[in-house]
Amino acid sequence: MTESTSLQKKRAAWRIRIEPHLNEPPPWYPVLVSIGALIIALILGGILILVAGGDPIRSYQHIAKAAFGNVGVLSDTIVKATPILLAALACSVAFRMKLWNIGAEGQFIMGAFGASAIILTPILPAETPRWIFIPVMMMAGMAAGAVWGFIPGYLKAKFNVNEIISTLMLNYVAIAWINFWIFGVWTEGGFQMTAKFPENSWLPRLLDYAETFPVFRGLTTHFGLVIGILAAIVLWLIVYRSRWGYEIRLIGDNPHAAQYAGINIMRNTIWVMMLSGALAGLGGMSEVTGVVHRLQTSPVAAGYGFTGIIVAWLAKLNPLVIILVSILFGGLILAGREIQPSGVPKMIQGIILVCLIASDFLLRYRISIERGEE
Amino acid sequence: MNTSKTAPDPSLVVEMRGIVKRFPGVLANDHVDFELRHGEIHGLLGENGAGKSTLMNVLAGMYRQEAGIILVNGEPKNFSSPRDAINFGIGMVHQHFMLVPSQTVTENVLLGLDDPRFFLRLPDYDLKIAELGERFGLKVDPRAKIWQLSVGEQQRVEILKMLYRGVDVLIMDEPTAVLAPQEIEGLFVTLRAMVAQGKSVIFISHKLQEVSAIADRVTVLRRGVVTAAGVASKGVSRQELARLMVGRDVIFAVDKKPCQPGEIVLDVRDVHADNDKGLPALRGLSLNVRAGEIVGLAGVAGNGQSELSQVISGMRECKQGKVTLGGDTVSNRTTLFGIQHGMAYVPEDRTHVGSAPNLSITDNVIMKKYRKAPISNRGLLDMKVAAKLANELKQAYDIVVPNVSTPVRLLSGGNLQRVILAREISGLPSFMVAVQPTRGLDVGAIEGVHRLLLSQREAGAAVLLVSEELEELLSLSDRVYVIYEGKIMGEVAIGGEVPDENLVETIGQMMTGTPLEQIRKEGVASHD
């Protein structure tokens, strides 16, 4: 190997050449690259743990056990993954059209608010049966999220307002909005939370069936997972198999070509932002009725909307891959807390993310190292 | 082919021996030898993808060869950047200009140089650059901002940039692709002035007539291999060069049946429209196209052709007047309305308007059909039917790709144009507007496109062909309109009212802004 100066001194030198791939790489190649990136990230993370004075192998074993080691923790992982899944689906459909919806967080919060409003206003009385409660709350959550998506979508379509700024700002409006209700109108005895929801408004959990199936004892996995997976499948069908999805993909890839094909871009901008908001809102509804069971700022506005951006991106916007990546991230969030409440696990998450994003470069460029005669 | 030769020939300024350059899956240059003499214009001819630009990018320091050596004035040299190449006296003017639009000509020429170092003292340099331009017949105002200049003037700035850096060898990559006929003549004068003053020029092109007009010698590349090395252009016919380029004889005359025009399909009446900058681009333009004929629209680029095609296809607002298609008004309606009423549109810009680069061939061919059965089925798309359609079109239009799920960004220009034409024609249009459908394509692909356009005419469609290639317009069209600054200067029937030998002359005069009546009046006057 030589130092960089040798390049100028015109001796034989190693050269790194970077050229774009001219042919589509085979289908297994991206998978291989992603796995490679993950391994490199774990090695780098291991070094970090070593420097911090830990034993990397034992730490990793611990993480794996704490996230996926037994049915109990796996269930907890899935509970964490559910809101991420719906938020990531929300981001993916907007990103597909190159609408940079950074506001899944706000739409998620509004969804939680919309669902809560059904119980707390009250729109439906507390003794309403579950089979009416849940669909109505789903609708309310999606509608509230869709409104929060409609605002930036409409502004973008009519006045070309930058959606990154408007969606980001609306996140803060959403937090302030629910704080107003939590602190004021719906407060429970002056605490920053509302009253607990009646049990017949809760999404069914596995532990509810522990009497018939003893294995489910203590498992908090709730119906939100089913909603999320169904949403992913429906979204996949919309994006890849429907007329609307074709329009979304075409606009995302080349808006000029879409216009040329007679597609109404303004209308699609509004509809896609509303769909995105509705999916995030559904996530908020699932979280508030499946896990928290009351409207409260910190466990609801926990940044799932932002994690969703990362997950959507890592899954290359494919709704079915998002399911897997969400579970991985759910596990990391859960297990991270096992080793240290903050710090190292967050750093490992960051390293994985950077490695995966950087590996994208390998999909687009071919790198070869060769010895050239200078 | 003589790579073992060692004694340098003093008459050679550049010698490339055994150059090999590989791209993934393609051998772009396969042991190519190239020689450039002092004071000559050397044409480098070849189809798209023959390896011309690759070879010259190696010489200009943009790429590095995998094998082979480059000698400059008899000495082996190594380039690792365009800067190195310029230091050895070799500069390249690329097809896409690299200028800063908001800066003046002088500022652009000085960009990246060490002198002036701190104080700009621009007026001094303005003078220097004006003098340099004077010497080589490159007239351009040094104080003008780039955005104010025409494409031809911008090209002169690019040449000035290289001359100011003192290059002896100037490589011009497809310089005429962006120029109007008059500007091409001006460029040729400049190039001749340069060689007269001891510089050497390499002229890359795939246009036979230009190469035989300007070059002293010609090197022909075909699929990365030299098929003719430095032959004198005087001693070789265009047919021979064409055969060396494509490996088979190209028919220049187009075979077509006599025109049997039906009724008027497209009627453009007194149309006014603005361009992107909000300036008037079309000012009271009228023309019509009948069923079963190809109508050509001739004119120098930027005289409103693009705007007209956009008004017709519904992509641009029509300020006054109207466009009807088979009796229905299509101007100021949605693009969709035109599509649903049998309009096909082959846009000028294949990659930015005509296709979605990252989507598959299948996705691209259904662009105008996905709304209807059998592809659309209650809001869902039947991808099997779509793939079947794509495969049929791939067969019928000779699209060379392994499979139809390939993203179209991986296709060559000719193949992409075939995808677009396949999509437009398979919709069985009653009217088609094709803007520059053969631009940038090689001879073989051009022939294919011509055949497809003629097949549309025979099928009874009305075709409006917008092109800057007069030869193409004259061989394909039944009538030709000439556009100048958003107005029609006149209309000529091909092989009709104006005698053929004067036809080109007449069209040329109209292209520079003389209306047909005036030409006729003056023609009569001079005969008296």
C-alpha cells in the first residue's frame, strides 16, 4: 500500500475506481449488501461496547435474548413495533410520490386524539359494545390523521408550500393541541393525562384470552398488529397493483412524464397526503387504545413518527419489508433499555442506520480496487 | 493497428495507441489507435455508443484507459484529470455546456484559473478575451451574461475558455447538435481559422454530411473498433462512410407511397402562447394536418416548436386562438382529454418527459392505457395483461432488452425512442405530433423511426413532424410549414409548387424570417 503522495509521484499505486452500475444487479444482491452492512454495524458497535468497558459478545447475546429470547419479550417487541409499522407505512406512501411527509408524528398524535375524542367527548357512551367502539375509533383516528395530512397536501398542491416545513411545524401544533385537551378539558384531577378508557374500548390483547389459551398469559400483543399487517398488505396492493398506485409511482419517478400521461398531480398530492395521514392516525389510534388506554403526551408522542421515516427508508418503501424492519427496530428499542436506558443502545441503532444507508451506495456504484501504472 | 511502432512521427500532435476502455458489460474501446496531425480537422465518426466520446474523454483526462498509451508531441503522457490534459494542450468542449448562467463571459472564461489572483480587474480581461475572439472569428460580447446568450454564442464561450487556456488540440463533442444551420456555418469558419493558425481540431459527430464538409481526415469507429483510420475525407464517399459506421448500406431515399390526404384532423387557428419565462412564444400561428399525411414543421430550435407541441397536447396554456382535433377543441383542456380523443405525442425530451426512468418497460408502455380495460379492472391493474402487451411491443418494435421488467433508464437512446413510439402508436392514434423523434439517434435507429412514422401515415393517421433536420423533413413530409419566432412564414408542398432545387433555399430563407410571399415577390422582381 502507498500513501496518497505516491499518486502524485507517479509510481505504481493502488487505485480505487468508482463507477455506476450499468446493469441491474441480480435480485439477491441488495439483500446480501444489507446483511453485510448489518454485520459491519454490529462489529463497529462491538468495538464501541469494548471501548465502553463491556463484553460485546455477551452484550449482543443479551440484546438478542431481551428482544427475541422468549415469547414474553417477543410479544413486547411486537407491541413496540406496531406503532412504528403504521407510521412507517404512512411515510412510505408519501415518500413514494416524493412528498416528504415529516409529519407522521403529528398525524399519529392527531389519530390518537381523534380516537380518544370518541370516548372522552363522549361521542359514544362508555358502555358501547367493543365491536362498535373499535371500528368507530379507527375511523375517527384515520379521519383526524387525514385532516392533518390534508392541510400540508392542499397547501402544497394549491400554493406549492414546501411540505417538509409545513408537516414538521404541524407536529408541534399537534402536540400543543393534545396538551390543551389533556391539561384542560379532559384532565384527570389536574394530572397531565385523561381518565382511563373503559375496557370495552380497548383493542383486544392476547392476555385477554389467557383463560382459554394459558400460553397467552401476560402477553400484551394487541389487535393493532393485525391492523398494521392488514394495512401493509392493502398498501402493497394499492402501490403495486392498482391504478392509483401506478399514478403515485409514476408521479414519484417523473412528474413531467405523469403530467404528459394526463395524470392530475395536484389531486394526487392531496389524496396521498391524506392517505399518509390516515395511516399515521391509525397508528395513533392503535397505540392509545391498545397500549396506553388513556390520552397522555409522553407515551403517545414518543417519536414513532420519526422512527417511521427511518424504517420506511430502510425498507426501500416496500410495505411488506416495512413489517420486518419495524419488528427489528421494535426489538432494538426494547432491548436497548435492557443494557442501558440511553447511550450505547441508541448509538448501536445509529451505527446500524448509518451502515444501512451507506450501503445503498454499493447498490448504485461498483467499486473496484486495482493496481494501476501511474 | 501498429502498436509496436516507436519512432514518433513529427507531424503528429497526438497519438493514441491501443487504447482499451471497458464499462461494466461493454467494451467501449477495443485497442483503438488514433492519430492527429498538426493543423488538421480530424472527424471522428461513429454511431451512438460506438465509443467516440469515450475515446475522447480518455484523451481529455475525464476517463483513464485500461491499456494503451497516449503520446503528445511524441512523448508519452499520463493524464489523471482534465486539468492535466489542458496543461498538455488538449481541451474538450462537451455536448452539455459547463457555464455559470448568472456570470459574464469573461468571468466564465477566467473561472478556475489562478490569474487574476485577488483583484479581478475585469475590464482588462474583457479586452484580452475580445481580442482572442477576434483572432478566431468568435464574436461574443465579453461583458454579456451567459443567460443572455444564444446556444451558439454559449458554445463560442466554451471554445474561448479552451483557447484562453492555450490549448493546441480542441476536441468538439457533437458541436452541431445544438446549432442552427447558420450557426453551424459560423462554427466551421471558426474551426478553419483555428487550424490556419496551427491548432488541431477533433470533430466528433455521427452526421456524415458535416464530417465530409469540415474534416480533412476521418476516423470511423464501430462498436469500439476502428473501421477506418485517418482516411482523407475527399477520397471517400458518404455511402462508404455510412457503411463503415453501421456495417451495412443505409438507404438515404425513403420509400413512400403517394399521399392521399383525407379531411383535416388537426386544426391550429391563430394560436398565441407564452414560453416558460412568460414571453410570447407563439404569435398567431395557424396550421392544419389532414388524415393520411405527414406535415413537417421546419425551423431553428427555439422558435416556438416546443411550445406549439405543448399547446396541442394540452400541457401549455393557449392564450388566444384554439386547437381542434377532429372537431373537438383540445387547447386549454387537460392532457387526458387529448389522450382520450386519439392524440399521440412523442415529446422532444425522451428521458424527462416521455418516460419514467426507474420504472420498467411494462410500466412505461401502459402509461396511456392503464385507465382502460383490459389492463385496468375495477381500479386494479392486471399486470399479466400489461406484461403481455409489453412483450408483444418488444417483439413488434424490435426493442433490444433481456426482459420487459428492465427499468428504461438502462436503455440506449434508440431503444428508449422505440419504447415511446411503440406506446404512442399502439394506441392507434388519429393524430400524432412527433418532436425531434430522431435527435441523437444513430443511422440504423433513425431509419426505424422513419419507417414507423410512414406506417402511421399509411394507416391514415395525421402526423405533425417537428424537426430541425431538413433532410428528414424533406424526405418524409408531404407538406412543410416553416416556423419563425412563433409565426408560420409559409407552407410548401414537397415536389409541388416550388422547384426542388430552390426548395431548400426557400425554406432556408423562411427559417431566417422571410415570409414566403416576400421571397416570391423578390424572386419575380429579379427575373424582370
